[in-house]
Amino acid sequence: MESLPSDGADLTRLAGLANADIMAEDSKTEQGDLSQLSFEDALRALETIVRRLESGDVPLDESISLYAQGEELRKRCLERLQAAEARIQKLTIDPTGAVTGAEPFGAD
């Protein structure tokens, strides 16, 4: 069995590595759950991440993890907005580009 380092710097480095592993696992779990988030929940989570990053009180490794989570949340929000926009834009347009009517959201 390997002995634990007695040097404080080595202990700090090991704690950092363990923290990075935990954050990576959390990130995998959260990313898997993104498809289930509503737009509002994803936006709230993104706002929380932005506030934490802007505070400047987050360690570098955690900042990197938070940034990656924020990027995934940003993508999720953008997808939801684009889907909503596509539903709204189901308008009937004539050959000149003028709107002549609209279809109900559920109509295909």
C-alpha cells in the first residue's frame, strides 16, 4: 500500500486532484440531465454559474468546470429558443415574401 505524503504541498495537490475528479463526475451527471431542464431552469442555472464566475472567488479548476457546465446550459437555452422561434414562425408567406396568414403551432 502506498503511503500518504506528509508534505503540505503534496496534500494540497492530492486534494485538488480529488476535487477535480468529483467535479468531473458532477459535470457528467448534470450534462446528462440537461435534456430534462426547462428553458427557465436552464437559464436560472446559467445565471447562477455566471454570478459565481464573476465573483472571482472560485478556484481555477472549479472555474473551468463551471465554464464547461455554463456552455452546455447556454447551448440548451439556445436550442429551446430556436425551437420556440420555429413554432412561432409558422407563417404562410406568398411568393413576394408577404405574410398572408398563420398556421396554428401544432399544424404541420
